[in-house]
Amino acid sequence: MKAKQMARGKRKDAELPIFDAELIDMPADMRWREWMNRIEAVLFAAPKPVAREALVQVVGRTASIDLLIDDIREGLRGKPYDVVNIAGGWAFRTRAAYADAIARSATAPDRLVAMTQDEAMVLVSIAYHQPMTRAGVSEVLGREVSRDVIGALRDKNMITAGPRSPAAGAPFTYVTTKDFLSHFGFNSLRDLPEIEALEDAGLLRQPGGDVSIPVAPLDE
């Protein structure tokens, strides 16, 4: 029985196609173009930003991901979309100039994250002061922040647990997630604008007491 299982395993391994990431036998210009095509295909198919290590799997470690991305972006000049750095990876994003056309078509998926006023204020506080304990957020906002609000933001994958605080009792701190960066179109926390700029850009809207936070459009 064991021998049969080993034989089946060997046949299965033999049937797996060998993926050639390096493309050593291909002429340099064709190899570069194929690498660009592979990266575009991966970005197009991915539901979220693609990390560098994932792209290395399809072009090998000798290829420069940054130069390949630069050439892809050069080829997209004049197109209504671009490749952008988001949450430490890369993704396709439409340009801001076409936001109205996309909205008019009513074909874009609903990518709003609906939040209460309390949730939005807690998220902003954590984003700008992380890592932060619940007590720290309460101190910044001047009122008690409930565990339910923290739990709601964790359920929306906007925040997650950070390192333990050195304060008495070693309470948990909270930090924003990669989904937070991706949702707002930020590559890193260094891209966070001033809070006033968020309001002016319409990233914080307050209809009827609730706050809906949309995906930030890509600036040209």
C-alpha cells in the first residue's frame, strides 16, 4: 500500500508543470517584456496589493522589480489607470480624473466602509498616534472609548493588536492594518495627510451622524 502511495505521489509530482521564472534561454528584450507581462497579469488578477516577494516568484530574483514597474508605468502614460505603491505592495488604480465617469456608470463595487462617528474618531486617533492603548485613545478624545468600538474596528480589519504597552498591567496597544493603508490608497503611514486635509478631500464625510470612508482616488 505504501509503495502504491509513493508511486502515485511521484506521478503527481511529475505532472506538475515547471515554471520558468528566470527565462534564461530567452533573448534579453523578450525576457524583459515577458516579465512585464507577468507582473501586469498578477496585478490585474489580484484582489489586493501584491507584495514584492510575490512578484519575485514570477520573475526570479535577478530581475529588478522596481525597474519593471517603472517600465510598466511608462507604458501606461495616457491610460486611465496606473500602477501605484499601496500598503507596501503594488496595485492597479484608476486615475482621479475618471472618478466621475466611473461613478456615473454605476459599475464600481461598493467599497465604502460604513462607520459610526465614534469609530471614525477612534480610527483617526490610532492612525496618527499608534501604537495606542484604549485608555490612550480615551485620553486623546477626552471621553471613554468602549471595547465595542475597538471590536468593531477590528471586525472591519482597520486595526489590529499591537505590542503590549509598558504601562502597568501591560495592556494591548492597537495599530492600523495593511487593509487600512490599501483602503485609503497609502503606501505607508508616512503618507498620512493632516486631518484637515482628509476632511477637505472628502475622505471623512458625515451624513446624518455616521461617517462613510471611501477609497481615496489616485492623484495624477
